[in-house]
Amino acid sequence: MKALVVYGHPLDDSYCAALRDRAVGGLRAADHDVDVLDLYAEAFDPVLTADERAGHLAPAATKPHLADHFARLRWAEAVVLVYPTWWGGPPAIVKGWLDRVWANEVAFDLPPGAPRIRPRLSNVRRLVVVTTHGSSKWVNALEGEPGKRIVGRSLRLLCHRRARFRWLALYGIDRATPAERQQFLTHVERAMTRL
Amino acid sequence: MRCLVVHANPTPDGYGAALRDAAVAGLTRGGHEVRVVDLYAEGFRAAMTAEERRRYHEPDPIVDPQVREHAGHVRWAEAIVFVYPTWWASLPAVLKGWLERVMVNGVAFRHVPAKGGHTVKPHLDHLRRIVGITTYGSGRWFSFLVADGGRRTLLRALYITAPRRTQRIWLGLYGIEARSPAERQAFLQRVDDRLARL
């Protein structure tokens, strides 16, 4: 399977970077084709521009500056997001990738007169989030898991009709033991070998 | 009340700007003190930097003078009013980044030692209102059932760092593409009226 791994953490010596490496390792071990998009390393600008907003229903070809990102997303049969959960959801750099790259004629279509957008990412059959939460599972439940809903429901609806969503999360990392961290790394790698 | 309006919209003269103006007009009419930060106009950086992340757990994690200025606005505010368009069921990246970079240790919460590491304690003790004003492409029930990530982020995740008595107010215009000019106008009026009696 062709897997696009989207990574959004500013530090390359972070636990999140280790998660990315183990996820990629698992995918490669299972003979998947992997493209790693490191948003910080590629200096991705997450702020959708006024022009992009004005042309948000214009054809994708009118945004040549995003063509490479569009192509990478269209290529993917699996999208694996690896990020730390901040304020309940994906960091700004990942949110901005969604804002700018999950665009008209890539992630959705809006035919004239249609009441709502139609999904277009039928190439994506697996949607995976690998994330860490500082707070406990209980606190996140209280917050209503906005990040999990944004990806697992809102984005999931744009993918293939039978696309599977997988949520791999380590809660309470602020107080996790080294053993728990190790265990989660192994868990992520194994989950990726069985994508 | 001292009110901070946080505005995030790439279009300087669009409906989002009209919503911000309606909010400011209502607040002013209600006798409130208002400060506005316009994240797009200020060119606010969305992504937390590597240095900011490295210092995240320090007593004073703020590096950028612009972030320090915004943190001052937050400390001043008794009400924070967010005005933004909902994209992919949540906040635009620049607003999400504002939370991540401004609402840090010593501003929104405090890191305190706990068994096995640390935990966070609420620190927005001065906050009496959290207000969200947003437009949705999708309908009310669809938004509510599918995700409503923006509302959950502001009225739940952010609220946890405020006192329990803090009031949460949500003003949403759903299915905006299908709304008539009269409906859009009515929503502006609703925003103005509601904020005048904050």
C-alpha cells in the first residue's frame, strides 16, 4: 500500500519523532511504499492565504504552488498522521496542511447547485492517527476528543467509502513511565506492519 | 468588562470582518472595554517554533515579543471573544497556533510537579466569559454530530483552564453557503445584541 506519513513536531529528538520512525519502520517492514512529509523540515506554511480563500472552489490547477502537496495526497492509499495533541487537537502546522491541501478537486468536489461537498479522496482506504496527549484519557473524554473527531469523522468522510480509521494514542504522557513509552512505540510499529 | 476579540480570517473585508465589527459594536454599546487582535493582519506566526517547544515546560516559555504582547492581552481580559470561519470542523491553523503559542505555562495554566512527572493547573482565574462566533459550511446537526471540533476546543479544552463559573457562549451560523443576505444580516444583528448584554 502507498502510505503518506505526515509528521508535525518541531523537534527531531522528540518522542513524537521516535513514533514517526517506528511507524515508518513498521510500514517498510510490511513492504508498503512510504512517503514521509515532515512539515517542519519542509518549512510548510500552515496559514491559508487570502488568495486561496478567495479561490477555495477554484480548480486545483489554479494553485500550482500546492501542486506537489496535492500530488502526494492523491498518491496515498493510507494517510498516517503523527503529531502531538495540543489543546485537544492537531498542532497548527498539521491543521494548516488540512486547511490548504485538502482542497477542492483534491479532497472534495462541490458541483454547481449541490447542497454539500462530495468526497473525492477515494484513493485513501486507511486513515491513521498516531498521537500523544499530555492529559489523561479522562480529561480528553471530558473535552470531547476534538482531534479524534476532526480526523475520524470529518476527514474520514472524504476518503474511500469503506476507509478504515485507526486511532493510536498515548494518553497522560506527562506522567508516563519509560516502560509505557517503550510499549507504545512497539504498539505503533506492530499496528503499522498490519496496516 | 475587559474584552479581547481574537479575529482570524484571511479576507480583510468579508463576512468574517463584518462579524468582528458587529461583535465590537455590541461590546462597545454595552459599555465594555475592547481590544482586538487580528491574527492575519498582524501576520501572526501559526506554528510553534523549535525553541518555543524546547522551553515549553519552563516558568517563562515565551520567546517572541509578539506572543508576549498577546499574552499581556490575555492576562488583561475578562472575556475572550473568538471570531473565525470553521474549516474542517475546527479552528483555522493561525488561531489554533495562537492557542498553542500564547496560552502557555504562566498564562493559561501552570505546570506543577506530580507523581511521575507533572500536571497542569488552571491559571485563567480572571476569565469570566469565553465566546465563540463562527460560520460553518455544513448544517447545524451535521456539524454537531460529526465533530464540532472548534466548539469543543474552545468551550471545553480551553474552558478547563478557566474558573468553573466562567460562562460559555456559542454563536454559530450554519450552512453559510445557502444563507440569504437577510439571514446573514440577521446573524450579524444577533451577534451585536448578544455581545451588548455580555
